[in-house]
Amino acid sequence: MKQFSILLFLVMLLAGCSKIPSVEQEQIEVIIPYPNPSDNRVNLYVKNQEKVSYQIQVFNPKAKIIFEEDVPAGSVINSFSLDLSDHPKGSYQAIVKMNSVTYSQKFLKI
């Protein structure tokens, strides 16, 4: 009976160890476009509480860079206003590279 108890314990222990815990990936919003959708002007807010350096780029629907800026560490610049009146309607993408991580956010021009 003692051997059966030990065997049962080992089976339960091994069965419990084989389960991989599920981890939900938290989506971090670093770039906030507003209004979204937009007609001619969009504002981009970049969350940068640590005031680290970052690069922001905006791509038009044809994947061409229409805006790019390098922001140095310590800068208080965190908001950008873009005039899209000379650009086509469609889906745009803002990219922020910060601390070796790339964040992206799409917005629409209607």
C-alpha cells in the first residue's frame, strides 16, 4: 500500500508539473492617435514617463515615411500634430522605437 501511495504521489506531482501556466500578454499602449479616424489632422501622443530617448515614424498607406523625428532623452516632447490634408485616405501606421522595443499603432484618414 505504501508503494501505491508513493506511485500515486509521483504521478500527481508529474502531472502537475507538465501543465504550462497560461500567461496573457498585456498590450501596452505607447502611441495614442486622436481623433481616430481623422480627416485632415491627427495628433499623436507618446507615453514616455521615464523620458527616455525614442524615435517616432509615421507611414502612409503605401508604406512611405511621411514623418520622422528622433526625440532625445530628458525631452518633454510627447505630442505631435500631423497635417494629412495632402496625403491619401487610408490606413496609416505610427511606429515608436523606445528602449530597444518597437511599438506600433494604426490610425485612419477618412
